Amino acid sequence: MRGAVTDLDVHQSAAARRVSVQAADARAAGALTRCAEGVAAWRDGWKDALGRAGKRPKRVQPDPTVLVAMRDDLLALIDRAVVERRMSAVRASL
């Protein structure tokens, strides 16, 4: 009887680890999706900030404040995705 209980505990622990790894992978995948969306938003925002979203202007007038803010937002998004991926790897190794 003790052997059966021990086996059950082992299987339950293994199942819990698998669920934990799957949840971590889902969070990492979500972070990468948000990262890709962030790159697309950055590209579109870059065009707007340069004044190239509509017709081709005769003169491009970049807005440095907006460009720096967009760059910083994108870098923060990428950093969060990297951290989430590392955490996913750590959780998977446990």
C-alpha cells in the first residue's frame, strides 16, 4: 500500500511539473507575441514621427522626443520578453 501511495505521489509531482512548464511556455510565447506586435507598432510610429505616414513629404522632420520614447518602449518590451523566456527556462529545469 505504501508503494502505491509513493508511486501516486511521484506521478502527481511529475504531472504538476509538466503543467508548470506548459504554463511557463505559454507565458513566454505570449511575451514574444507582444514583442512582435511592439516592433510593428514601433515601425508605424517611426513613420509617423518622421512625417512619412501619408504622402511623401518634401522634407522629413523627425521628432526626436517621440523617436526616443518609442525606442525606449520597444527596448523595455524586448527586455521583458527576454526575462520571461529565461524564467520559463528556469521553471522548466526545476
